[in-house]
Amino acid sequence: MNVLITEKEVKNVITKSNLPVCDFSVNPYLGCLHACKYCYASFMKCFSKHTEPWGEFLDIKYWDEIKNPHKYDGKTMFISSVTDPYQPLEEKYERTKTLLEQLQGANVGLSIATKSDLILRDLDLLKSFENVRVSFSINTLDENFKNDMDDAVSIKRRLKAMKTLYDEGIRTTCFISPIFPEITDVPSIINKTKDYCNLIWLENLNLRGDYKSTILNYIKENYPDLFPLYDLTYNKKDRGYWKSLNNELKEYCENQGLLYLRDDDSIIHPFDEPPIVVNYFYHEEITKTAKRRNNRHH
């Protein structure tokens, strides 16, 4: 596969965020070579003027050195809100590593989302910050299904990286996303990861834009028995599956002694306690709630 690589100068890689979970967002890259078939971030093509398929271009950002990292003291920063900060070419270009180096000394809360074990390269840098949380996206334990969906590292390598960070005292999140109805075995993933993560997020597969037909065609071809369920859920907008799964997971967590919450991961609990499981199934409701909260604060 031919990939278009472009190096770009930007004024500032750190931008104020509209997300309810952070004050600032950082994306050292535009585009992502993990090429996830279900990636919501493919909409970024609209702003970048790229015509290449998602996963076949990468803009590498260069910015002026952050000379006063302390201006972010007391703030929270999400790396990366749109594209993976540890995708393969990070090994060569080190833009995420450079960012962490330039933020040294700042009392900033960092949240990092990735599907790569390349993050272990920066273990010492991560440990230099007092408040760091690393999220790994894992929506299957089946490597064949994973390979159908993305070009990121294996699930086995992600799990090993998560455990390594946790053992080093870094808070980790298992992001079970996106949950594919009747394909993603959520209880099995929770059971596999609950001993080395502090938080478990649950997010449903949300189909929109160009990739909706891609996923539905994949299901029709590879899981024809499930296609009526996907048609009901995504074409007819029926929420029955998610309501049923919510009830099932609530009961499962109660049996496992895990706290199960809806749309709220604000509880900070001791590092060595079992993870909290947070259900983020209903995207539209979360967005509306966040807007109401922001309006009240203003």
C-alpha cells in the first residue's frame, strides 16, 4: 500500500478542547495508518483536503517548541483525541515523544489513547508525570477479527503493554470499543483485563458517514446470520440490543464485585482497587448532557 507522507509546520499542536473530558487536546499527527474500518476520525479528511482513503495518508506535525509548559499546570490534556499518537511512524518521527519531552515539569493531567505497544518506549517519560492515564482500545480477543478491522498491533501485544504500564504504577483504561453486537464478547474482555486496569470504558459501535456501508457489507458477507440484527440496530435505529446488553453487563459486574456506572468516570479510587466499569453507549445523550453541564458552568 502506498502511503502519502507530508511534513507540516503548525503554529501550535495544543488546542483548547470542546470535549467534556479535557481542557486541551493534542494530535501530533493527522491521519492514522492503523486504518480502522470503523474509525469516526475519517471525517477529518473534510478539513485536511486529503482525497486518499483513510489509512493511506499521514500528516506529520512540527510546531514551535513549548517553552513554558507550566502554563498548563492544573489542566488536563488528551493525547490523542483524533488519531493514534503511537502509530507506526511515531517510531521514526517521534512527534509524541517530543511533545512529552517539551511538557516536562508541567503539573498537567495526561490522558493518552492508543492501540500500540510503542508507548512502552516512553515509559520513563510517562512516569515523570504525576497524573497519567493510558487507554488501550480492545474490542475483541479474536486476532482474526482484529485483523479484519485494523492494521494496529495484535491484541496480545496491547494486553501485554497494558499490564506493563499498570505494573509500573501508571493508571490504565481498557477501552472496549467499538462493541460489535454479538461479536464483541464484553465479559470475556473484562475478565481478561480487570487485574491490570483501573477503568473499563464501554462504547457501542456507532455507524455513520462513509464507513457505515463498509461495516454493514462486512457483516452481511462474514456474519450473515447477524445481519438482521445490524439492520434493525443501524438502519431502523432500534436500541433493543444495547438495552439488553446494558442489563446483562450490569448483572455481570454485580456478580464480579465491579462498580458499574452510566456516563461518569469521575470517581477516583485507589490504584489497587478493582476497575470501575463505565457504560458510554448513548453518544447523543452524553453530548447533550455535557452541553447542559457546560452551560451551567458558564
